[in-house]
Amino acid sequence: MKFRFASTMIHSNHPRGLYPPCCTALWERCSHYGMRALLPLFMVAPLAIGGLGYDNRRTGMSFLPLASSVPA
């Protein structure tokens, strides 16, 4: 394996076209888990600071069916 700058570094065992799909999948996974963490916080945040102002029960009733229908 040769060490080069990060923008030109290609591992010899993997084809060049493998990196964009892997990076895309990683980005998608990070976005998915980030949204699962941030959406309930946005739902319970008060209206005064830009949230929806839901109580915990309403947030659970709306978020849990959505979260359980999407595979982790």
C-alpha cells in the first residue's frame, strides 16, 4: 500500500468505483440515525424556540409508529 494525500489515496485491493457508494451509504446511515435522535427533541421543544411544543405522550404516539416501521 502506498501512502499519498487523502484526496488521491486508493487502496490497491478495492476498485476505485467502490468508494462513492460506500461514502454515500455511510452518509445516509449517519443522517438516518441523527434524525431518529433529533426529531423527538424537536417535537418536545417549546414553540418559543422553534419546536412543535408537543408533550411527551403526543410525541411518543406520533414518533414511535414511525420509528418502529423503519428498520434500524
